[in-house]
Amino acid sequence: MTQPIATIQTGDNHSIALFPGKIVLRRKGALNTLIHGFDGAKTIYTKHISAMQVSAPGTFTAGFLQFTLSGGNESTGGKFQAAGDENTILFQSKDIEDINAICSLIEDQILKIS
């Protein structure tokens, strides 16, 4: 099995692992099971990513990293709708540097494809 290039475990029981050519999103915990069901991991191939949106955490809200896929429907409802989006992971203030770093690595992979 291929080892990830980078992995982040956020304070919101979400994780993102970057592999060559793909990312894998995972959610753990009871609340995430209620919102997303038992969907386990979501694999997104970097060649299908058309945009990434990072929204910083607020005082009372989590931040999020959301992926828009080519030909997919983009979620436009802000932070509260993003929490239920399968192409989104949530994170806390302490995670922002790691999120920015993995976004940079993902962008590098996307640029290699184009």
C-alpha cells in the first residue's frame, strides 16, 4: 500500500490524507456518523478537483476545506451547509497551518496534471 505524502488529523475528528494523484477524506465520531452516516472514507482524484475553498474558523464555528469537483454541484450554503458536504472537512484554529500546507501540496499535484 502506498504511504501518504501528508496526513492531517483535525480537532473535529476529520482527517485528510494526500497520496500521489488522490486525497482521502475520513470522518470519525458519533456526530459525524449522524451527519454523514457510515460512509467511511471518500476518495477524490486530484485530476477531478476544479477548486478548493478554505474558510477560517470563527469564534464559535469550525473552519472548513471544501473541494469542488469538475462537473459536480458546488455547495454554496456557507459553513453550516459545508458541515454536511461529503467533499468537505472541518478544522479548528490550531489546524490552520497544517490545512494551508496540505492545500499547497494538493495545488502542486493539480499543477503537475495540467
